[in-house]
Amino acid sequence: MTAPGSCRMMGRFQDKEYCDSKVVDQILTLGKDAIPVLISELTDERRTKHSIYDLWKYTAAGDIANSLLFDLFTSSDLTVSPMPELEPLQMECQKPGEPCWRKFLHKKGRKFVQEQWQAAWDAHKDHIYWDEKARCFKLSSDGELVGHVSTPQSSRSRQNR
């Protein structure tokens, strides 16, 4: 069993069965406004007291922000919203999560990660919406909203997972 406030190896932060965390609940309540806050944290190297991921030796605030951002743009079928600005962040690695991430950071750096997310935000912020059914942020096509539009905060009162 995973301790409260920590997350299992497979799943998304926004899924309670994967990650039961008051901090994640607060982030979801912020909705789209959480995105620039998380982007600002990507270069933060401060380590958490305990790793929040199963099987990781340690986690830094920037590691968590990056994972949160990717998870928040990943639907329940594990489809990620396409943003060309994030393609350079795709890691091709034969190792499990933490060694692959550490190798990527060593090669590219946290600032590079932050710059890619900032470019994606700047390019798409007006077209990002929360899809309650998929429990993730998605991009509208051609500036028109697609599907059901809501924020995590307004949706939470209608439907809990």
C-alpha cells in the first residue's frame, strides 16, 4: 500500500486510486491557473523529505511539477494532448522512469524543460480547457472548444471519481 500523499508507479496524479493527495486536490481546484504555477516550479531542485513515487530514490519539486503537467494533459486512455513545443521533452530510454529522467536532466537541464513548457503555454493557453470525462486538460481545435468544458473545481461538485 502506498502511504497517503504519495503516488503509485502507474497512473495519473488526478486519479484518486493512483494518488491520494491534498496538494493535487488543491492544484485541480486551481484549474488552468495551476499551469503557469507548475511551470515556474520546473527548475526547483529542492528535494522532498521522502520520494513521492514508488521506487524512486528521491524527488525534487521540479520533478513533481513536470510529472503533474504531463499527467494533467494525459487523458484516462493515456493519450497526451498534442503540443509540438513539448516534443523535445520526449525521452527515448530503455531504463525505468527515474534513471531515464535523471539522464535527460543531466543532458538537457531543468531550464530546457521549463522553456519547452513555457512555449507550449504561451502558444496554447487560450485554447486549453478541462475535459471532465477524460479528467485532463485538452486543446480546442481552431480556437473552438471541443467537448464538454468545465474546470476541475466546478465539475467536482457535479461528479466525483
